[in-house]
Amino acid sequence: VASPAAAQESGPTLTDLLEAQGGGTDRNWYDFDILAAGVEVAGLSDALDDPNADLTVFLPNDRAFQALIVDLYGWKYWFRGEAAILDKVASLGPETLATVILYHAVPTQIDSATALSVPRGTALTTLQGGDIRVFPKARFGTAVLADNDRNDVNPFLVRSKLDIAAANGFAHGISFVLRPIDL
């Protein structure tokens, strides 16, 4: 899949966009604070900061990470704040975080119009090495991204968070964390 248009020629990189989240937690579950901290813990800031890269990054919001932690550690985490969820995400360790975050990045620029027009089941190879399959739902203005966890809910593109342009690619908000393995 190749995008018909490139992102901005200059301006903020994908790392800059994540750093603009403030570097801490807040009460807004629909921004990307936890992902921004995860990128830092995993040591991936430089990879997303390369101005010569052509990337598409799928950004799980803070609520998506909460759902992941609930699935991994139990229902009590539905009642915890962002700081507790961030601590639990960080406890997964830099290597695990790097694997998960790289599974959210594709080495080509894909805008939402392209994502909504690809054939059903189109595979995208991620920087982690695994594949994500795209199932466009053009009628609803979104697409479902099928990951490698066969028995869990697949994320979809969040319509209000599409085509976030950066100097080195595009970012799209998604509803759940993509899983590179069957958990």
C-alpha cells in the first residue's frame, strides 16, 4: 500500500507530536499520554524523530492502554487513574514496549483515504516485522485493523483522530492497542 500524498515537508515529527502531550498524565483518557511515555521508556523517540522516515503510526489512546491492562491484570484497573495504568504499562519493560510500539508503525505513509479504499484484508508489514490486516468500513468512515490476537477485539480507526500529519509521516488514532501475539 502506498499513499498518494506525502505528509508535511517540514514541521513537527511524530516524536514532536507525542511530546506535545505534556509528558505526564491527566484526566483525558482520549489523548496519547501513555503512548508518549511508552515511546520514551522503550527508547524509540529517535526512531519516530527521523525527518527522512516515511511512517504511518497507529496511536492507541490512553483508554486503549487501560483496556489492555485490564485484560492482562484484571478488572480492578478499570477503576484506576492514568498514572496507575502508566505505571503498569511501564512495568512491562523496555523490550516488550518496543515490540508493541513498533507493531503500531508501518514504514510507508498511508492517509485515511488510502486506508479506506484498500481491498478488504490488505496486509501491512509493521516495523516490528508482523502484519496488520486492514478491513475498510468506508460506510462508517473507519477501518478495522486485525492484529495477531485472534480472541480479542480488534481496534478501529477513530474518525476524529485521522490524518495527523507530521514531517515524517501520518498518525491515526485507534481504539485499542494492537497486539503482536495472541495473549
